[in-house]
Amino acid sequence: MKEQRGFISFMDLALEEARAAALRGEVPVGAVLVAPGGRIVAQAGNRTRELCDPTAHAEVLVIREACGRVGSERLLGHDLYVTLEPCPMCAAAISAARVARLYYGAADPKSGGVAVGARVFAHPQCHHVPEVYDGIGAGESEALLRSFFAGRRG
């Protein structure tokens, strides 16, 4: 956790989850879901290969776990930290769960669903739009992804 002018970032924990995902051979994306007051409710890294589940993105995993712990399909007032811009599937899940604030690191020009591509939160069919803050820990997130994919190509 890093505190800056009253803001506490949980991106370091999301980056830890991303590094753990890379060690498992997964695309290094990590997420942390935080309740109002700063209590961590769930954290995870991608597990699509491990679980043989294309929906097992870090964001979806933490939303599922948090909803189970909270006992509701809605995560009102909760913050989500994720190392990479969510894809359209994850952006839709974030909206459906009514997450209050989304903080993400690296932009995803290829598969993003927030600032590029589908831009899920900009659609009139989107029932809930979280506050979005991008670029949090972007440099480290980008470096982790570059390193992972360079190792795959080499």
C-alpha cells in the first residue's frame, strides 16, 4: 500500500498477484478488490490456463470471491485495482457488480474494454459506470507484461 495525499493505493498488491500469475504461466494480470474503509476483500491473478476457464480473469475472480464474502451480487462502494485495462468481459462484470471505482495500470490497446475497443462504460446499455482512474503503476505493469511476452516469443 502507498499513501499519497490521503489516497491509499493497493496497486502493489495487484502487481504481486500479477507476478504470481506469470510464475504459473498465466498472462500477468492481478487484481485487488477493496471494501469501503480500506479492507481487502479479495485478490487474485489470472488463472485461465490453470482452471481451463476463459472467464478466469483476475477481475472476474475477485468479483466472484468478493460477492460471495459480502453475500450480494453488488459491491457498492468497493474499489477495484487491476494491473491492466479490463477487457470488455471484465468491464461488463465490473459494471454489473456496481464497483464504485476502477484503478488500472497499463492501457491495453489490443484488448481493452474501457478506454479503447468496446469502451463498455460509454455504451447507453451500461447500467452502472464506475469512476475510472488509469495509469496507476502503469510502468511496472507494462514492464511485467513486456517481459512475460518477450519470454514467450524467444
